[in-house]
Amino acid sequence: MRVYCKCKNVMTNHCDPNDTEYFVFSENQKNVVINHALPFIDALDIPEPEYTVFRCDKCGRIVIFDDKNNYVATYIEEQ
């Protein structure tokens, strides 16, 4: 996925791993993962995240997408 930040920086998740893309889990999703983690966790037990977040490495903006890659919101750090 390629995302264009308002500062004109191009953010992409094509490299794996990367420092641009973050996954956000709810508290309930986290508990599901923890409860399945004993004694070990299978990657297939990890639920899909509700949100994907891209963080611009130039200006720090946060761009949020839902689980269908629909735009949700953009936030910028306060100065």
C-alpha cells in the first residue's frame, strides 16, 4: 500500500519489516492473543487488527485506515 502524506512524503509498507506501518489492536483483541499464547502462540491465532496506522517519518503525521483499508483519520503532533 502506498500512502501520500500531506507533507508530500510517500509512505509505503512494501518492505517487510518496515518502520512506517503499525497495527492497532483493541484491548479485547489483545486478550484473545494472550489467552491463546499459553504455552505458545501460533501466528494464525492472532486476529486481524481493527486499524492500520502509517506514521510519516518526515513530519510525524499519523494516518489511520480501517480493516478494509478505508481512510479513517489523520493526526499531526502538536508543536
